[in-house]
Amino acid sequence: GTRATVDFAKRLVQILCSEDGKEADLPLGEASRKHIVVPATVIGKIIGRGGEMIRELQNKSQAKIQVDHSGAGGVDPSQRQVTVTGTHQSV
């Protein structure tokens, strides 16, 4: 990668290695993050059998897709928050 991207990657690793570093605390750099609220009844379709569908979606979009099963974030219990992180084009 370019010098800037290598330096950015090093900074991310340093943050993760710190005592209280969490993935959610990482700066996004050139990436973007979008939160989508979907009905809880469709989460099975998004994930697919054995995670097959979510893996396929991630591979095709080159974005990371995470489903919040905990209900955190003040989302209605009948809803789930799905977070998509990646480049602006992939999100």
C-alpha cells in the first residue's frame, strides 16, 4: 500500500493493542459505516444457513456486515440493527 495507508494500519494496530482498545473505537480512515434497522423476522434470511448468505453478501460487496443480536442501541425489540462497514462504494 501507499505510505499513508501503511501508517494508518500501524496506528490501528497500536490502538487495538492498547489496554482498552476496541474495534468500535477505531477510526474508519477511508471507510464508512452505515447502520440499518431491519425487522427481527428477516435476520435469518440475511445470515442464511450456517452464515452462508452473510458471507456471500460480504464477499460480493467487500464490506463487513454485523448483526446486533443484543438489542443494544435503543432499537425496538422487534427490530435488529445491522452495521455495514467498508469503502463508500461497498457500503
